[in-house]
Amino acid sequence: MADYSIWVLEYSFVTNYHKSGVLYGAHNQGYVKLPYCYALIKGNGRVAMVDVGYNDKDYGKVLGDRFGVENWRSPEVVLGGIGLKPADVDTVFVTHAHFDHFGNVEDFPNATFYIQEREIAKWAWAMSLPDRMRWMMTAVDPGDIVRGLDLARQRRLVTVDGARAEVLPGIDLHAAFDSHTYGSMWVTVRNDRQAQSSDSWVLAGDLVYVFDNIEGPGGAVDVADPIYVPVGLAVGSQTNLVLATEEMMKQVGYEARRVIPIHEERLRDRFPSRITADGLRITEICLADGEPSRVS
Amino acid sequence: MTERRAGLAFFERAVTLHRADCAALDAAPRFAADGFGPAERMAAEARLSAYAAAAEPVFDACRRLIGQLAGLLILVRASGRREVLDLPDLPIAEERWRAAGERLAGLAAPGGLAAHRARLEAAWRLIGEGLASIRRFGERAGGEAAIDRAADEIAAAYRALKTASDAEAGLAMVDLRQACCACMVQPAGARETTRRE
């Protein structure tokens, strides 16, 4: 029995991203392709997203010209690949406030958004710091915070303080404070609705970029087995990223394939996937009972 | 900071004034040099470089104040954390706003750049009004209307500032240089057309 279907939907990508950005310590090891994705969860009469990407109108040109981000497609097009529309989305879990995760709330007019209170509070604090400390507010668009304020006024923004169980039936939120960002969050789907689930999926946000963050090369520290290697960017600490990874792995019974890194190009090697006419990938993580495949 | 492409097109856009909520300003102006002869072009670029360098601290202060105040208002609205307005954050914001005003007062804007400066000033003024509304909320119990007014003023300040943004000139709404996902200038020759199976 499975309550929810989960897809990872690519909406853009950067062809050459420095590997040290996704894997701590991977200096001078070249470039990897970095897909930009969000996740969609459908079941129990609900449609939920994990993050919403960014709005190309605001950032597209500079991202394309300066950072090589290509092939952005709107949520209308991307969700259309699995037969849904942005207006169908009733819930959004914002894993953190970086522009490429929280930068397109306006395209989801019927959704209620969940974000960690600490994520808002600490970014506001970071923006108050002296200019010489401005690195601490990197990649956050004040416009996204302004749009978040508009959501709050419409009572469509829910701030969460730490973990929250059953935010939807079988879906839990977990905090990883002072890690990738000040108030990062991951989403756990217990697809059998059991408290001690044997069918859990973790949607990791940017706490895990790629498989190697979980099954990294142990040789770097002279061990034969894989080790956790945190992502390259943390405004908090890599230690907190490793601790969050351990917690996520516990939740899935240490079955690494159940922790979903949305920036991982090789998801297509582990899960059924297809490339759309727009050149973007749809990866089908799991299907609810009775839900038809969107990739076969 | 300012690219050599800065020039006449920006001057032309800068002399047209719009209301802060005008749809014509949805696309931020670009600093670009077209239609000049070589000597005029160099002079125009030099003027723009000097202006953009002097305007950047004001722009950045406004950008950060907007984010900071919007964040505090979210905490009041969505989290019910009214106490955040009693923290030192607000006096820090007021001091940054005041310092930005002093810089703005000394910002020389030759020729058509006066209109760009007017956009910065509009954003700065609206932030000041937002700060005043937040203070009124603190002075009168249950002043929900003041919080709503502050939210409107900060949103208007954001729209005004966006019309004065230009990433190529160093006036960007979001700093992407060290960001998590887009965060490197592409190496020469690294970008290729990607083929997907």
C-alpha cells in the first residue's frame, strides 16, 4: 500500500558546475552537470510541492549569461509533464529561502507554504549585519521575502519551529538548523503511514545535493566504506550537515536510495525517468496505489 | 564593477519617470552603450562607472533594509512574534536607513542619471515610511493597520528599487556570486550546447 506518488521534476540546469560546490573538498576536480528540480507529491486528494524553483523573469538573463543556467521552463510546462497545473498545488514545503527554491511563489496561487521560522528570522538578522559580513546573505533575494510577507498577509504562509509530524497525513517536516542555511528543512513521506515506516522517502532539499553526499569516497579519509561527505556550501556547518544526513538515513533504515537529492543528475539511473520534449527530466520515485506512471 | 557596455541606452531610459507600480518598469533598465561615437562613448561610460560606484552603497542598503524589514514583518504576521520589533534589529535598520540617506544626499547624478537617482530616492523614502509605520505599531497597542501599512510601503519600496537595478552595473537584487546552485562564473569555453537523450 502506498498513499503518495512522488516525482522529481527538472525545470532548468547548469551544464558545468564546479564539483567542489556539491561535494565538500572536491577542489580542482572539474565540473558536473547540475539539474535544478523541485519535487511533487500527489495522493490522499492532495498535491504538494517541495520547493518552487525561481522565476525566470527576474533572474533568467543574469543566470544564463553569467552562470550558464539553461533551458528554464515554467511550472505550467513542467507540471504539465505529469498532467497537473500549478493551480492544483495546495501545499508547498520550502526547504530553504535560496532564490532557486523559494523564488516563484506567485505561480502557485492556491498553495499554503510551510517554512522554518528560523529561516526567516536568521536571514532578516543576516541582512542587518555590517557590509563586511554580507557573504552571510548570499543567494537570498529580498524580493522573495517581500513576496513571503504577502503570503503571510493572505494567511498562506505557515512558519514552523523545528520538526512537525503529520503536516499532511504521513508527511513530516524536519529541521536542520545552521546547516546549508540557518533554517533548512527536509520532508519525510511515510508512504505506509506507519510511525515506524518501512516505506519512507526523504526529500532532502539542499541538505544533500548528490548521491556522493551520502555515499562519498571513503578513500579520502583512508576507509574502504562509503562515508557522508557534506555539500560544499553551508552558512552553518558541515558538521550539522553530516548530523542531518545521519538522521535522514535513520528515517529510511539506512537505505540510501530513499534519500532523494534533487540536484543529482544520476537519479535517472536509479529510478524510472524520461526526458520531455523540452529536454528536461521527469523522475518517478514511487507511485501511489492506482496512479498511472508518467514516465513509461 | 561597471561593464564597458554601460552607456547611452541607460541615459535614455533614466530620463523617463514612471510610478513605482508602473508595469512598464517590470523589466529593470540595463546599462548599455549604443549609438555613441568612440569618444562620447568613453566619456559616457566613465560617468556611468563613477555614478554606479557611488550609487551602489545606497542601492545595497535599500536592498538589505527591504529584506530585513519584510522578514521582521513576516515574523509578526505569520509567527505572532511581536517581540521582534523590540529587538536591536530595528534601531540598526533605522541607522542604516539614515546613513543611506546621507549618501543619497551626496550622490551626484549628471544628465539623465537624475531619473535613476530619483528611483533610488523613492525606494529610500518608502523604506523610511515603512519604518515609521512599524514604530507606530509599537506605540499603539493592537495597531494592526500600521503593520499592514508598513507591509505595503516595504513592498512599494521593493518595486521602486527593482526599477533601479542592473546586475551588469553592480546593482543586483540578489548576490549570486557565491550562491549554492548558480554560483560560479562560467569558465571560458565551458558552455556548450547540451544534448539530452
